[in-house]
Amino acid sequence: MIISNLLIAIARVLDLAMSLFFWLIIIRALISWFNPDPYTSLYQFLYRVTEPVLSLVRSVMPNLGGLDISPIVVLLAIEFFKSFLIKSLYELASIF
């Protein structure tokens, strides 16, 4: 019972964290269309939180001639992990 509750708690926290990161990526992508001031605190926060993951994806992807689809790749990866990892944790918790 304790292990089941622990797995459910971990699944919920991971789900919340992935959902939050999903929205941060979307907000950063939307803001980038409007040529924001890079010195605002909101932009600095979004950059610091999302850039490590986006730059990792950019380093692996081929050059598409200036088209940056790394946010789309990250969003798809988040949805995959939410579907796979979170559901697997819930199913594992139901076993205990």
C-alpha cells in the first residue's frame, strides 16, 4: 500500500512537472514570434528554463535552413513520456 501511494505521488508530480514544462515551451515559442526584449525578466526566466532542453535537441537535429522545430520535437517527447511513463507508473501502482 505504501509503495502504491508512493508510485501514484511520483506519477502525479511528474505529470504536473511535464505539463508545466509543456506550457513553458509553448509560451516561449509564442513570445519568440514577437521579437521580445531579451532583457525582460519573463524572457530571461523562459530562456533559462527551456534552453538547456531545446539546445540539446537542436544539437542532435540536422540543420533545416534556419527553421527551428526543436520546440515541436520537445513537445512531442513530453507527450510521449506522459503517455508512456505516467501511465506505466499508475499501472505499476495498481499492482501493489
